[in-house]
Amino acid sequence: MRTASPIRRYLNNWHDEQNSAALYQALADAEPNPDRQEIFRQLADAERGHAQVWRKRLEAAGAAVPVFRPDFKTRLLRRLIRWFGPSFVIASVAAAEAADRDKYAGQADALALSSDERGHAAIIGAVAGGPVDGAAISRAEPWHRGVGSGNDLRAAVLGVNDGLVSNFCLIMGVAGAGSAQHVVLLTGAAGLLAGAMSMALGEWLSVTNARELAGSQLAKEAEELEQTPEAEQHELALIYRAKGLPRVEAEQLAARLMQDPQTALQALAREELGIDPDELGGNPWRAAGVSFLLFSLGALMPLLPFLLLQGTVAIAASAGLSLAALLLVGAVTSLFNGRSAAFSAIRQTLTAGAAAAITFGLGHWLGTAL
């Protein structure tokens, strides 16, 4: 009879593969691009095949195979895919695949699956990074559009986290000093507005500077294309060869793109400069607005109880609501840090909670001393 150890391993592997299959199927269902849709569908089929391997081993060991229920990460990612589309999470999915590509390396009975997982990581990484086939490039499909927004999930979580932690600590410090209710409210509101405006301004400047730099680079590239078209065509061909296209196909593709100067400029912008000429780094006002709202959302959590409650009850409610929000934010960070949702949630809550406790203690000491 087999020990419980391999059975537990088989079960964990089966569950991981089922989660991956469910996630890739969700990507395929939401993906409008037919080429990437097919890639996601094939990956889902491959992961289901892996799950079947572990299912058979469980059955051979006499272990019951439970009904599959997606874990927290998979459920959250599928919901985000439905709400915002594949591009919103593709960077996080690619990072997770890269982190798991060697998960079978230490399992002697899974060597064949190990090579498949490394292949999956390479494929999803290529999808997140842009097109690698000549047909997609020559059609000028906007595969690069939204790739930058594959990090939107990380930026959104960090924006909420910044507002939550900073205002939580600020409010606890003022409340610990024994300040009156209206002082706590005023301080919390000021912290929310000051932090949100600072974040929004920083984001506006960042995107504006990026757009200005992209515009100047694009103008320089247009000048080079006009003055030395042969050199630019040769450069395009080398880029496509570096992406894996055969020499003849890369040269034919570069020559075809150079027939239209505007198409050639767009290709050079994307492939050489990493710039999407249709977006030039994004809209600075949209970026500033989103940053303002996300920071405000996080900063509002510790402030809300003081609008409804008084004294010690308000302090306790603020701490409780903030810690609950920190648990949720921490769980969401597990989508791109490679750790479990429980570990990420507990770590986030303990570290931010400790910081708030320190500021509360300092506020109490200073309030007494002064």
C-alpha cells in the first residue's frame, strides 16, 4: 500500500493542473484575437491532460478523486478576466507560469511533465511579450496594445495598498494621541486628499514624460527611416530573426513592411523602441484619475468608522476594517508574488498591523508627554 505522502502529492499536482486548465480556458473564452485564443485553448487542453495523469495515479493508489473546485487565485483571476479582459492579467499569469516552470523538477515520476511546464512558461511569456510569428506581425495586429496594462493589476493593488497603509497608520497615530473626533476626521481626510493628489500628480508626470520621450524617439525613427531606409529594413529583418523567424522569412517580411512607410514606422516603433505608436505610453489624465481613485479607496477604509462611531469603538472598528481590507489586499498580491493567498494575506496584515500599532503607541506616548 502506498503511503499518504505520494497520494497527497498526486492530489496537489492534480489540483494545480486543474486550476491552470480552468484559468487558460477562461483566457481562451475572453480572448478576441483568434491566434491567441487558440494558444490559450491548447494550453488548457494540455493542462487537462496533465491533470488526467495525476487522476489516474490517484485512482491506481486507491485514493478518491474529489470534485474540482478552483482555488482563490483562479476564481479571482477568472473574474478579473471577465471584467477587464485577458490583457489585464496576462503579465501576472506569465510570471506565475515562470515561477512554476520547474515545479516538477524534483519529482522523478514527472520528468515528462516538467519539460511541458517549461514549454508552457515560454509560450505564455511570448504571448505576454508580443508576436513572434510572421503572419501576426505582417497583419500589424495590436498584440503590444494592453501588454503594458498586463501590470495594471499589480499597479491597482499597490495603489489601494498605499492609501490603506499610509492612512491607517496616520489615523492610528492621531487617535492614539487622544485627539478629538473632529481632529481624527480632519487628519484622515487630509491624509486621503494629500496622498491621492500626490499619487495622481506623480502618475501624470510619469506618463506625460514617457509620452514626450516616446514622441521624440518616434520622430527620430521617422527621420532615420526617410534617410536610410535600407539600413532600417536590415534592422527589422535582424529583429525578426532574433524573434525566431527563419532568415528568408524575416527578410521577406521586412521588405513587405517597408513598402508602406507608415507601416514600417509602426513596426520599428514596436519592435525596436518598444513603443505603441497608437498610445505613446497611455493617457496621463486617465492614469492620474485612476491613481487618485485607487489611493482614495484604500485611504477611505480606516476613515469610514470615524464618520459613524465615536471614541474607542471607532478606533476598534477602524482597526478591524483596515485589517480586513489588508487581508484581502494581501490575498490579491498572491497573484503576482508566487506565494499562497493565505501566506500573502497574513504577512500583509501582520506587517501593516504592526506599523499601525507602533504609530498608535507613539501617538499615545507623545500625546501623554506633550
